[in-house]
Amino acid sequence: MGTDDERGRLSEGQRAEIVTSLYDTALDPSLHYERLIDVWEEKVGPILRLDGEKGGEFLDTFLEDHAQRAAMVLDRTPAETVVNPLHALLNSLLPTAAFVVEPDGTVRQSNAAAISVFGVRGGDAADALPFDADEIELYRTEVQSVAGLAAGNRYLRCHLGDGGRVVVFRLSPLDPSRYGGQFVLAISTELAWPEALSIMIKDAFQLTSAEIDIVRGLVEGQTIGALAASRERSLETIRTQVKSILNKTRTKSQADLLRVTLNLMDMVGGDGDRTAARGLAVSGAAGQLAPVPFQTLWRPDGRRADYVVLGDPAGRPIIFMPMKYGLIRWPAVAEALARRNGYKVIVPIRPGYGHSSPVPRRASRVDVVSDDLLALMDHLAVVAAPVIALGPDSFFAYSFARRHPGRLTAILICGGGFPTLSHIQLERMSKWHRFVRANARYAPKILPFLIKAGFSLARRIGKAGFVRLVHQNSPNDLALCDTPEIFEALLTGSEISFSDWHSAHEAFAEEVILQQQDWSELMSACDLPQIVFIGGEDPSAPPETLAEIKKVFPKLHYVEDQHAGELIFFKRWRDVLAEAVQYLPS
């Protein structure tokens, strides 16, 4: 076991180099974080290996004190977050449907409202707009004209659909020096209807689904006659429904109802933070993901526990645990298949991620996570379900199964979701994974700074660069990152972990420390069906380690793919889903 005098095993020069690297990293993680890993591995790594062989912990109050001070320096250092300015601009306009176009009319980027109303995404040609040919030609002409202006606006009037309602666009030139090119901003008079608004209206006024549909039609400008015709109902039926809605909402007229509804719409949509809280995906590289709202379960102690539902909200339940990186979204084609086949994928957002409240002081994170999942399942009337857990999130799946028997039907693990059985298994991991997990096990007091600095690095270099950095030793994971639809899911989902509106570094550090404890007994004692999808390039479970794991846990069914890495779920999701479906409750 290490002692407070452990630093005596480092020379003065070694200690000085480590401390310098800590402060350099705090000042600019993008320049110095990898250097910190190398210095730490070179100087402290041998001590960690020795202590690991003895089963001890690396204790050094000198380095711990400097790590805490470096964390304070990091807090005061400007983050210089990498933000897509077009993304931020379009998000700020929600719930108004808007998009940015190039001089030839091609859509460069669109917000979630424009995707919903017009069906246009980044890369779509002008012909994709739902207007007739003459109006599209006029649109191209006006856009080209505005693109050449330094300032000023043009207005364009079009009809949505075949002779549908009138839509007015304001076309404005964007500053090339600020937005990285010659673009035109198209802001429409259309408002998208966020799913979160339906939930809010239902909860606030106890409206039925049919009544909410009527309110939506009124907001979109439909007349009573148009509402009746589109629903194949009589005028009297629609008038009766409107009267019921006015009574429930305590509004005196349709105009008053629209005012209340638009105010509520403003509450669930608007600036970037509220957009992030609502979980709207903005069309970008692939632009395929549909907007999905965050939903909230308020706990008895006042904590907020968020979750999202992918697929069919009325379908059969599957629990999805998204790993510490918060990968809460699936590729668009996977979400569409779940919706089409009637699978309700429930994704709990654990304490400290996204807008979910942190774990209360002195409370057990394992207990809180398990209790929150139980409450969510009860809230959604889910008696039992299979769980898909990415990597080490299997720890929470097994913990829940132990505490609440009968609520899970199977555990499916995607990636190296095993306890670390020996120090040699840590040594076999890739550099990034070894650095984090070894310090979680042997230097837990220093780990919080290391994680905070890593998250700061991600914000500075952008998530795209960070994901590639972490997975640099897995060619197959890098190939997945080069697939636009998969990369869109990775970037969009991980907003709850690190983004320009949230950093979950504290929760991340707490969880990786928990998961480095020996929880072998949890796996061994579990009598549920257990299926593991594991890649030959998994950075935490290379072939030698996997061979040892198989001997210790022979009950698990292993599905191996030599051409996959840690992100195996995003490659083999069809197989994972097909396996999970076998354990859906009847």
C-alpha cells in the first residue's frame, strides 16, 4: 500500500516535470493533454504498476494538491469552444423553420423546424423544397440576387404543397467573414410543432390526442373547414372539439388559445440552451436524425431525471444504457426501424448528464441510478424489458438486476463491459483507456482533474476530433466515424456528456472510479441471459484479455467480430436489436 511519502520514489526533476505538465494542460488542453498522458505514463506508470501488483493505491498529496490547483486554473481558462456558427444561428431561431442556402439555392444547413415543415436537410438541392416549379425557379433567382448583397432583405411568397397555405420567406445575406462563406439565411413564417409541446399541453390542460391535433392545426393556420375536411369530420364536430379545448384551457376565443399556445411554444423552444434541453437534432453532415424531445421524471427529492424515447413511443420496451460518453442516439436508419417495428427504446439519462440532477451528497450513485431506472419503468408502465448496455454501462445493468429481480429479461453488452480482473489487463489497454482506468483504480483523487481536462480538450478541438483521437488505435472504429449517418448519431447523442452547454466530467469521473472496482461477483451471480458483442479491436478487451474473461465468465454468450472496436453497437446494431427482441416480454 502506498504512503503519503510515496512521492519520494520520484526525483525532484520528475515531480517538477509532472507539475509543469499539469499546469500546461490546465492552460491549454488542446496543446498539452497528450503530453501529460506521456509524462504521466513515463514517470508515474511504473509506480502504478508496482502498486497494482501489490493491490495498493498510489498516494501522493504533493501531486494531488497541484492537481486540485490546476483544476482551478482550468476553470478560469476560456474554453474557446468550437461552435458551428450556422448551427448556433439556426438553433437560435427555433421553433421558426429556417435554413441557410448557398448562392445556387442548395441547402447548406437547416434547423429541426425546417426539417419537420419543409423536409429539407443539408445538401438538398432547391428542387427538394415543397413548392411548384415556377416558385422554385423564382426562389433560385432571389437567393442568387441576395447572395451578392452586403446587406438588406428580400421577401419571397410561396405556397406549401399543391395550392396549400401561403409561406413567406425573408432572405438575408450572411457575413462571409463570420459564417465561413457566401450564404443566405431563409427565415420562414412557419413554426414547427415540437413534440415537447404536445407533452406540455397534455400535462397542463389534460387535452386528448385528438384535441392536441386540433390545436396544432389552428396554430398552423388551418380553418375550421380545413380541419374538418382533413379529418373527414363534420364542421359541428370540429366546433364541439374547439369548444371543449377552450373550456379546458380557460381561454375565451381561438385567438386567445393561439396566444397561450405560442407562449408555451416559446417556453419549449428558443435559444440554444433550451434547444439542447429539448434534444432537437439540427441537420448537418448527414442530417438524417429526426428531432427527439427530452422528457423529465421528477423524483420525490426534487431531482430531475431526464430520459428520451427512440422508436415507437407506444411500442414494446427495450432499455438502452449509452455509456459514459452519453451516446443516446442511434443511427437514423436504426431509429426508423425501431419505430416501424414497434420497439420503444427507453434511454435513461443518469445523474449529472444533460439536465439530469447530480447525485445528492452522501448518496450512493449505484443506488440512485437503480432507483431512478425503477421509477422510470414504473412511470412508463414497463413491467420488464431487456437492456442493451454499451461497454462498462453493463455494471449498472447488473447492479439493477441484483437490486430489482424480475425487471430485466436479458442483458446485452456491446463492447468491453467487463470488470478489470488484474493489473496486466490494464496494461494491455490502449493508451487513452489505460490512462483513465488505471488512475481511476490507483489514483482516484487525481482522476477528476484528468477527466475535466479531457472534457475541456473535447470542447476545444471539437467532438469530431476528440472521438477520432480516442479511437485512433481502432481502424474499424475510425471507419465508422467516417460514415456520416453513424457519426451524426455519435455527435448528436453525446451532447449530454460534453457540449457547448454541458460538461458531465464530474459524473464521468465518479462512474469510471465505480466501474474499476471488482464487480465480478455481480456478473457471476446473474442468472439472466447474457450476450456480449465484442470486437477484436476493442481497446479495453484485446484478445488476450477476452480469453481470460471467457474462462472467468463461461455463462456469457460471446458474439465476436474481429473487424469491430469499442463502437461495435453502431456497426452491429441490427444483430443486437434482433437478439434483444427475443427477450421482449410477451
